[in-house]
Amino acid sequence: METVIKKLYEAMFLVNSEQAADWDQINKTIENILKRSEAEIVSIRKWDERKLAYKIKKQSHGIYILCYFKADGEKIKDIERDVRLSERIMRVLILNTDAMIQEDIEKGLAPQK
């Protein structure tokens, strides 16, 4: 039996601002994508609404959702694929953040060195 080592990742999801009015549905969509890849959600919260530098899927504004989760590194490709197939989420950026501690995650700060 193989032991799976889950690392901590930070994901910034970009959501259409019109669809983000239904926060519960967006939250459920993100949770479903992560659970399909056997990820453990540590924290998820609405970060900010911004005007986009260029239109994405004919949208000029978007809402950013910041999420921290633990997952197997090999599952990140599956998460990114599921986001591309999602009609609710426009983009995602996923970064490895093993240097983060729980206090920094709660405050939304950069990792301490």
C-alpha cells in the first residue's frame, strides 16, 4: 500500500461577478472540484472584487476567492482540468505553500521565513 503525502496549496479562483451573488453555489462548486481530487479544504473565503485587465469569457469584472487546501501533488492537474470544464469558474492559479502556518492562512498573509 502506497502512502500519499498531501502538501498545502493556495488557490486563487476567479469567478464571474454576476454568478458570485450566489455564494453558497460557488462555494459548493469549488468544494466539489477539490473533493473529487481527494483534497482537504483548510480555508476558503471571498477575497476581493476587481476590474479585470482584459475580458475573460466576455466579463470585465470578477470576484477572487482564496482557498487553502491539502492535496496530493499529482491531483493538481485534475483540479485545473475540472476548473477549465466548469461554467462558474473563469480561472484558477494554484501555488504550493508549504511554508504557510495556520495563523498566516487565517490572516491571509505571505509566508514567514
